[in-house]
Amino acid sequence: MENQKFQMTGVLQRRNPVGTALPLMFDSPHSGNTYPTDFAHDCPRENIRWGEDAFIDELYETAPARGAWLLAAEFPRTYIDPNRGLEDLDPDMIDGSWPGDIRDNPKRDQGIGLVWRNAGAGVAFYQRKLSIEEVQARIDGYWQPYHAQMAEIAGEIQQRWGRRWHINCHSMPSPAFGKTLERDDMPKAEVVLGDREGGTCDGAFVEVVREAFEAEGLDVSVNEKFKGVELVRKFGDPANGCHSLQVELGRALYMDERRIEKNDGFKALHASVTRVIGKVADYVSAEIGA
Ligand SMILES: [Zn+2]
């Protein structure tokens, strides 16, 4: 029997389907909070913890019981962000000349590229340049293993079913908390779905997920501010039956954003997400005629 859990401590945790598997995967690239000992940032830790999509892995924890794979990072995305391409590094952060390719990216220019430079509200992450070796070690030890697991799961699904559905799981600061970060552009919606304007999954899948969250009484918008970034771009290929959708849950629904603690809403949202996962699994089952 297949191992149900695979863990690289401090890097990632992968859980395989329990029981009958479906061509369905969830991943939580930003919920990690195991800070590597060599993460020598210069600003206080409390200035950067808002970068965590705290508790998102826990909100989706019932996915394997519904036949889906669930991958979650254990490292913080501010150290290195698995939802960015390697080309999204800011070369000005590096001591020396970065040997890899670099591409233009507005998120990098905001200081939230592959390696974060901006802690929000004008707080600088580092007072120094990062060495090439230091960044390469983050890529090799954290970014690559995460992408390798994504590719392995996606490849196994592709091989077994020839089609795939993927939900890339995130959370977003509330508009009120966003203001404290000097980011006044946070959506008012409680849930934002992102398919890069139709580029990463078919519209029917978006509607299934939208209706499932709306049935929970939540206010849902699509491609508002959060349109989907690297992981849905890389793994979504709707013309070939591979559907990737980004889901952002408003943090105020389930946590105290300042203290990074669950609030009274957590239990209800967990139950809602569990029902959404059930509806998504039913949809995928019907699509493959299971
Ligand atoms: Zn995120």
C-alpha cells in the first residue's frame, strides 16, 4: 500500500489520497511557519509573519479523505516563494551577478518576488546583499523539492487519468489589515478565485468552486486583484484537460491577523471548506464517470 504521508521536515509535507483516489490535488505553498536557522533577515520576525497564509493547510486537511492529494510547504514563503518562478528573483538583492535568467515581474518590483525584499509599510527585510550561494541553497533545499513534489503528483495524476484538477490554496489580508501594511488594495470579497483571466482552468470548474463557496454564505469574486501566479500558471493547461485554480480566503474570516491566532470563525470556515472539497470531489468524480 502506498505511504499515506511523506514529509521532509521543515520543507514540506505531502499527503496522498485515502481510499479511492481522484485526479484532484490541493497545494498550500504559503502556510509554512518553520523558519530556517539560516534565514538571516534584519527586520523583526513580527514584521514578516503576515506573509504566512497561516492555517491554510489545516483548513484543507480533509482533502485526502475525499480522494485528493494535499501538498503543503513547511518553510515560510518570505524565505523563498514556491509560488514564484526562479526568474522572479530581484537581481539588485544579490551580491554579485546572478547567473540565472531574470524576467520582469510587477510582484518582484513590489519587493515580493522569489525572495522577499519588502516586509510591508516601508520596512526593509535585509540591510545587506544576499550571496549567490545563500539564494542557491534556498532554491535547492526548498523551492526545488516543492516543485518536484508538485510535478510528481501532477505527473502521476496525468498518467492515471489523463486529466487533472488542482486547487492552489491561499489566504489574503483583510482590507483593514492591508492598510496597516500600506496596501490599500485588498479585495472586499471574502473569497477570491483566480484563473489568470481564464488561462489556467475551464470556466465550469470556476463556477463549481464559486457556487460551493457561495452556498456557504460567502461573498466570492473572480480575478479581483489576486488572479493566480506561478503554480497555477505552471500546472494549469486547460486545453489539455489540466485545470488549476487559485483560491484566496480572507484571513479575517478565520484568524486574528495581528496575533496570527485562530479566531471564533475558524471552526465554521473549516466546516465550509470541508463541504467545498466534497462538492469539488463530486464534480471531479462525475467528470471522469466514476
Ligand atoms: Zn499565498
